[in-house]
Amino acid sequence: MELSIRPGDITKERVDAVVNAANSSLLGGGGVDGAIHRAGGPEILAACRTLRETSLPDGLPAGQAVATTAGNLPARWVVHTVGPVYAKSEDRSETLASCYRESLRAAAKEGARSVAFPAISAGVYGWPMDDAARIAVQTVRDTAAEVSKTIETVVFVPFGDEAEQAFRRWLEA
């Protein structure tokens, strides 16, 4: 599996699946979630509402992932995952790692050959960027063998200089 970095706007990535750092309601929000819903248009929200009415009446739990249409995005699917809120008093690293693992599994199940990830939980959820990048890169590498029959390329799409530098450090490590 090839891993790379393309800093910028994840909504413009030409990949099979874009990962959305969603909130548990799946009904849109701020940051990456809001940008994906705005750029993808009403089809994404409609698909999320259907999930809430059927298989996810209580919302999507942190660390899990589910795929929907990508609407107007250049991708085929959006894989929604809910990252944990960072807490100094509790280690939630495994939940964050699960976001990456489960997103790759959901994308592979749809047949995606390429996946783009944001820095999950590193925005308003407060996860320190360097640690978020470490967990992202290590988990994708650890999961590669499991999904490599389908997924060939993973692109990290960090937003901002600090995020880009952190992801570069861990990809080169």
C-alpha cells in the first residue's frame, strides 16, 4: 500500500473514498464534517438521515465507521467516522486508532482502491497534532495487510503547516 501526503482541501481529493471526521449524529457539523457535507451536497445528508432512521438510530459510536454516497464530491464514497475527544485524564488512543482501522475496512468493503484521510480528532476535539499523526500513520500501516487486496493508496490530507509537518515526520519515520 502506498502512503502519501497531499495537504489542502480533502473535498477536492480524487480518490474512491474520502474519510469524514464526523460527529455521532452524522448530520453535519463544523470543520471537515461541515466542509464535506457542503461540498458533497444534499445526497450525503439524505444518506446519513437514512442510516439514522434504520441501522444507527442512536448515531455512530466513536471509533466506528460507515460509508455513504459522496454526492457531488469527486470521490465515490464518504466513510464517516467519529473520533474521540482528547482527554489528558483518559487514554483514548485505541478509539482513535479504531477510526482509521474501521474506515479502511469500510472503504475496502465498498471496493475502494484509494482513500483520503483528514487528521481525525486533531481539530476541535483537541487531540495533539503530533500524536494524532503518529496514531494515524501507525494504524494505517498496521492495517495495510488486511485491506491490501482492495486498497492500494492512502492519502493523508492535513490542513495547515503544523499538521503537514507532523504527518511528514511520521511517514518518514
